Amino acid sequence: MALLEVSNLEAFYGQTQVLRGLSFKLEEGSVTTILGANGAGKTTTLRAICAMVRTAGELVFDGQRIGGKATESIVRRGIAHVPEGRGTFVRLSAEQNLRLGAYARRDAAGVEEDLERVYGYFPRLKERRGQQAGTLSGGEQQMLAVGRALMMRPRLMLLDEPSFGLAPLLTEELFRILGAISRERQVSMLVVEQNASLALAIADHAYLLETGRIVMSGSAHEIGKDESVRKAYLGY
């Protein structure tokens, strides 16, 4: 069953239309990636799902329409947005940032359990738990952003350029962990990523976006074999 259904989605910044009739589905427990050049509308797609830009069209999450709902209401339904640039609360400690992710939860024991689970995925955050978040490295801040989203116990994570600014080894480690989270926790993911080969490696399904329109879709394996995609995005 589709967890998220997007039909004829349009998005606008002021009078400028960025998305032009996007339609796609995201299956429960799956990882979907959106590929495309800068300016194609990838980030706007994630922002539109969270009601952070003006939209038209239909968005259905878990059988319920979420178009027109406030961002906070969408978050409470189980959609976590991990923006590019990380959005860390720099003066708070790493652990305080993680606990903020669970601010709406009332199950104290479950929160502690999830905190330990996040530390299991990201041991470096456990080492830095008392450190001011603003003093963490870029890679650690990205781990913190993913960990904070996990503390919500989301059903769907929207990840915007998770590898942004990270060294190649850290990027590979992060994607390995994202794949493990998806498999072990059955968290669905919609990933926007410049590193197309890594995104395709963990994804089940892929969409190619050009100037606000979907121009190709299929299994991640099929898309990765397409010659035009290989030349434009995979570099061989």
C-alpha cells in the first residue's frame, strides 16, 4: 500500500511556479530517491510535502489528505523533514537536540529506548552527548539532524541532501546507516541527493526531475542502468 500519494503537485515561490504537476507514490517501508540537477525542484518537492511553500494538487499520507494542513500537523502525523544545512540548535548540547526531536511524545520509557537506539546507530553522538551542538563537525551535525528526526518515531523521513558538505567516507557511512534504519525500523524515506550513485544504492525506486517535472521513473536498479542517467549523474 502507498504510504504517500502525490497527485498533480504544483509549488510556488511568490508568482514563480517551481513544480509542474508532479505525481508519484511512495510505498510503506521503501526508500525512494529524487534525482535531478540543481534548480530542478527537488528541495521544493520535500518542502511542498511539509506545507512549507504554497502548493496546489493533492497529497495523501496514510490514506488521509494532508494538503492545506499546517506544517506542525503534518509532522505530528509522522513525517520528519531533515533539511539541507541541518537546522541544529547550536547552543544546546547534542543530547538536548536529540530530546527536542521527541518533544511531542508522552512515552518517557520509549524516548529513552529510542535515544539509546540513536546512539547505537551513531556512536560518535554518544561520545559528544554533552558537547554544544554548534561545536560539532559537519558530519556529526548531519548525524545529529538524522538522529533528531528519528526521535520523533517517524513513518516517513524526508532527507534533503544528507551528504551535503561531507567527506566521501562519512557520506558512505551515513548512507549505510540510513539503509540499516530503513530495513530495521521500517521507516520509509524520500531522499534528495546530489550523490546519485549512493542514493540509488539504498533506494528501491527513483524519479528523475527536470525543471519541475518528472521525466523518468522506475526501480532504482533500472534508473541506474539508464545510459543518459549514468552520463549525467553517475559520471561514467
